[in-house]
Amino acid sequence: MTQQLSEDLRNFVASRSDFLCEYCLIHQDDTLFGCQIVRIVSIKDGGNCEAENLAFACTFCNRSKGTDPRTLLGRTGELVRFFNPRQDTWHEHFYIEGFQIKPKTHTGEVTVEVLNFNSTERVLERSALCESGRYPVATALARMKTK
């Protein structure tokens, strides 16, 4: 981010998410590169650095998303926006099957695809975290439903 965020705002955004990536639900302690405070809508698209436009995201989700708020749905060519943690509820757009994050909606579909939720490495990571109790799906989903 080019604008400096206050420590209070950083702490607010991180704690609001329970220190989980608001896209893939991995905890910041369980990802090698940690998580970052990111803009949901980039500056080029009119986004700002206020709490309602900020999300807590792991490096992999953030880098995969980039600055675009939407992309084309491959099978239809329709322009579809990505999941927005401030406007959307995680469980309405995604569900977990095995160790994969699956889409329920077009928004979920483009988000799963572009953010690479189900790459081999990420599925293996999620599997290991689930088996060690570090990716508590039910607990994470319950927390996300109340946000």
C-alpha cells in the first residue's frame, strides 16, 4: 500500500478477521509469509484506505487477486466481481469439500479460480492443517458468518 495505515487500523482489520485470511481462511501463523492488510478495491478503481475497503489476506490470495476487482467467467464470458469480504458472506459463496474450497456462485467461481484456492500446494497445505487441527473449518466458518 502506498498510504501509511495507522497501527490502530492495522490491528482493527487483523482482529476483525480473527487473523484469518478473509479469502482462503488460513490463519496468519500458518502461512510462511503471513498475512497483509490489503485494499479490496484498488486506488485505480476508486478504493481508499478506510476500514470498509480493507481486508486481511494471505500473501498468496493477495498476489493472485492483484488490483482488479473482477474478471471474466471463462465458461460464459460474463464479467464477474471477486468475493468482497466487506459485502459478502463466505459461506454463501464457498463451501469446503475434502480439502478443496468449492464455489457456490459465479462470484465464488471466479474467486476460486483467480486466487488459486485449489492448487496442489494449497490443497496439501490445507490438508496438513486440517489433520493437525490448525485449519478448523467449522470454527472458521462460524466466525466468518458473524462478520
